[in-house]
Amino acid sequence: MNSRFKWVSTSVVMVLMCSLLMISSEGEKADAFTNQVIQHGATGEDVIELQSRLQYIGYYNGDIDGVFGWGTYWALRNFQYEFGLPIDGLAGAKTKEKLVKASKYNKEYVKNQIEKGNDFSHYGGTDLDKQGGSTGGGGAKAPAQNKPAPSKPTAVNTPNGFSQNDIQLIANAVYGESRGEPYEGQVAVAAVILNRIDSSAFPNTVAGVIFEPGAFTAVADGQIWLTPNERAKEAVLDAINGWDPSSSALYYFNPATATSKWIWSRPQIKKIGKHIFCS
């Protein structure tokens, strides 16, 4: 009798556990991605989930806006690299499956914060009641936790050797040199600075490159000290995370204002906005 009772009890428990697992699985599936492959240029709910999940595990620090821009692209590639997936910047079935297992996504909470225009973050699984305190931008900054939001950009995937001061200084240079240029041109200016750091022909530090005598007009005329806007900071982060619209250029100039005959002798790569980029 006891043996039969134990068998029945065990069976009931197993049925209940299976039911709970099915409910949990269905709940996750309901909030998980659609079947579409998500790629650069995409917009909508799938992109919001992609950005949220990448942010939750620390790979994405841009705005959760449902727009698959370059920041999202490079964050996804970094995730794919770290998790042993094909590095193509596409959120296909395998990438989405791995991302769902590695992260959490509270759709209702994220949508609510976006609608309120709150800054919020999912970094490290921070409790929801410790997130989303301040208004403005609908972005994704590190959770406040009773501290004011940092004024400097947070670069989750910046290579070793780049401090927040470095990022801020590059943003100052980008803003001073190219604030009237298209966004691609601003990223290209940031990329030129990084390319010089990597070149043996230039100093190997951010400050060394930017303050090299005669290197940048913004330093000569003092515009280096203007306060950069968020667009300039985003351009720096995109460049640091691998986007180089300049195609590895080391120089650039505005043909309408350039007075140096030497700069015209450099092999020209491309023109973006008003700037010609050279090797």
C-alpha cells in the first residue's frame, strides 16, 4: 500500500513539474524573438528585444530604440565572438537561441520605460526597482542606484587601454572637428584618431595623437574644449567598436579651407561630407 502511494505521489509530482516547465517554456517563447533574421537597418519589436538582451549581459550600451544601427551591430558581433557563434552581425536562429539562454527580457518593463522616456539598464540583472529612475532620452545607462548618472559615455566593449578620459577626449576632438558633418563622417574622424594610435608614425596614446603640434585645427583654435554632444560620443563608441568609414585613413582635410600643399599630395581614399580622407 505504501509502495503504491509513493508511486502515485511521484507520478503526480512529475506531471506537475512537466506542466510548470511547459508553462515556463511557453512564457519565454511568447516573449522571445519572431522567426525573422534581424540585421543592420531593421526596426521594430525584435530589435528592441535584441538590444535589451544584449544590454542585459553587458554587450550593448546604446539607446534601446528598436533601430538596428552600428552600435547594435558591433555589440551583436562581440556577443557572437564570445559565445563561439559565426561572427556575421546577423541575429539568426542559432544566435537568438543562444541569446535567449544567456539573458532575460522583461518586455512589459522595457516598453514601459521607453514610453516614459526613462533612462534604464538591465546590466547584471539589477533589480527592476533599482532601475529607470531618471527621465530623458529613453537610453541605456548604468543603473543609478541612488547615484547621479555618469556624464561620460559608458563603453562596454572598448579595447584594453582606452579609459573614459580617452573616450571623452576623442569625443571633444570629433565635435570640434566635425560637428557639422554627417554621422558617418564623424565616425570617420574618430577612426582616423584610432588609426593614428595604431600607426608607428604617430604617438601611441589618445592625448599624444590629438595634441601633436599642428595635427588638428580644433586644438589650434580652441574648439577642442567645446562640450561634445551625444552624437559625437556615439560616433567615438562606434569607431572604437570597429566601424571605420574612413577605410583606414590617417589624414583628412576640407578642400575648401586646406592651405597645406602637402596634404593634397596624400593618396585620397574617399570623401565623406566636406572631408577628404587620405592614407
